[in-house]
Amino acid sequence: MDAESQENHLKAYGITYWVLSKQQKVQWLLNYRGGSFLLPDGDAIRKECQIRGVSFEVLSDGQAETILDEIGSPSKNQEAVILEKAPKIAVYSPKGNQPWDDAVTMVLTYAEIPYVTIYDEEVLNDKLALYDWLHLHHEDFTGQYGKFYGAYRAAPWYIENKKNAEELASKLGYSKVSEEKRAVALKIRNYVIGGGFMFAMCSATDSFDIALAAENVDICEPMFDGDPSDANYQGTLNYGNTFAFTNFVLERNPLRYEFSSIDMTNKRRNVPKESDYFSLMEFSAKWDAVPTMLTQNHTALVKGFMGQTTSFTREEVKPTVMVLGENKLNGEARYIHGIKGKGFFTFYGGHDPEDYQHRVGDPKTELELHPTSPGYRLILNNVLFPAARKKKQKT
């Protein structure tokens, strides 16, 4: 999985998932040649690699043992983690097409990793328990329809989406979309606390935490929910309810395409596209296996990309949350991870790792043109993370 040897990093994750789905174990060699996978040998696996265009090397048992001994050395910041089962994956996404694309859905499809699409009805009916891993689509859990009102309130797709959301909320027994979305956010929160793995990108990151902080307050203006917001709602937010962010200030202007001070999109004036990169943090593979798994890559410097929520204000990330990737020059966190109850969450800023400034109506990214994308690899690290054998805490 290093830069020189692998022709298709993304499909390599799909091969690994495929092997796990055959009830065979895989060893993930953290920090060894870009985070390589040690698979059992067999004609079927070799053939599948060839079909999918995934580069591989055949090792003797002796060669494999030598590599594992080398990785196990205390002097090496490397570790071999056993992956035991193919996690059941759910993608939270509206039924029907949207005017934007979802990077996770695209990369799962390209890597040939199976997933099930679910939405509010399934979440509220407690179907999350069926899945090991949940991805949150580019979503607005605050009930403000993505804050698209200012630019797109007259667009047919906006009007249709708003109508569909209101009908769904009513069907599920809620008088307002904001109340229904909050109930969904609370169900997802409980899923994570109970031991689930949740991954979110773009606006699903900050809007999720905002919905949790505003559990008992109306932050929506009349054009969103038909009645005024609560007076002085900023002062009644409960940051103790959130997963990742604290002390943020909500954007009150309904015409502004922004949720809060969490997002750094409009604070990036000094970050030109040509030099927009973020660096991955280095962790101890033997002591901090989880963040090490999530940052496996063939480069430590990843090309930046924009989104409604591009990155996170570093000062508003809770101290208990790990920053996995950052742009130090601009003081922003791009990729963060934390623990909630028995479960884990990862938030990844930006919309599409290979489309710098994706806009409504833009054509979708063709991943055949980006088979070695470091930005997309970070998503797939999260997909395989739940497959790892759980170790007892050392303390």
C-alpha cells in the first residue's frame, strides 16, 4: 500500500473487505509500506486482485514471519492488527437523487464494498442496531434544509426537498422537520454510545453536534419551521451534549450559507488552492492503534478540499477529541476522532477529496481517474476500522 507499489489503493480495501466476508482473517500492517494488508494466499484471492487491478506480492511463510517479527520490534513504530470480520455498513442518505454527490457512497461503490442505504424512518424504528458502521450523508440535522435558503429557495429541487422532508416528518409523527431531525440525531447518538461506529463528512459533522446542543431549544427561523426561534437561544445551548465541538456560536442569518463558527470555510482567505494541504498526525502504532489505523496512508500530506463545512475551528474542538489531520498554518482541524460511550465517531471536513470546490449541479467525481487518492483512503480506513479485533485496555 505504499505509493510506489500499489496501482489501486482504493480497490485494495475492497479486496480486504471481500476476504473478510469469506470468513478469513487479515492482518493490517500499520505504518508498514503505507499500511499494507497481509492476506492469506490462495488462487481465488490472487485472481480477484488481478480482476480488480490491485497490486500484490506473494510471500513465503518465512518471509511473512520475518516481516511480522520486524514489525513487532519495540524500536519500530509499527503494529500488526488482526481484522476479523466484514462490518455491516449503513449509509444514511435520502431516498432518491440529490443535487450533490456523497463521497462515501461513491468510494464504497468504486471499492466494491457493499452497503445498505437507510434514512430517518429506519433510524427512528431502531434499525441502526443491525449495523456496525454508519455514515452520515451530507445532511442538516438542524432542520434548516442545509441553509440553502438564501441562494436556492426558488429552485425546484429545494422546494421539492422541503416538501418531501415535511411530509416525512408528518408521517413519522412530528409537527416540524427540526423536531424530527433532532429525534434522528438523538437515536444516532444512542447508537454510538451503545457501541456503534459513526463517520460523518461535510455538514453532517457540525449540524449533528448543533442539533444535540439545541435539544431543548428552537433555533430555526420562520422560513424553516413556521414559527420564530427562541429568544436568546445562543445562551441556552448545552455543549455537554455534543460529541466533538464546544463554545461555538450559531449563525443566526437564514440567508447565510453557514451553520456556526465551527466551520472554517469563510476563514480561509489566506489558503490558496495550490497550497491547500493538511498533514496527518503520527501516533504510536503499538499504543494508539485506533488513530494509527485511521491515518494509514501512502503520504503524510493530503490535498485539501472544500465543502459546506470544510474544516473545524481548532479552539472549538473539545480537548477530549483527537485531531488526526490539521492545517497548522490556518489553525484548523480537518479530520478528528473521538470516543462516546462504548462507541467511536470520526468527523472529516470537506465534501469530495478529489473535487476541490464541489458545487450544486457539478458532475460527480469519476474515481477511475483517482485510484490512489489519499483523501479517499482516509474514508476507507474508517470502513475497515470496526473489523479490528478489540484489545483489552492496558490500564
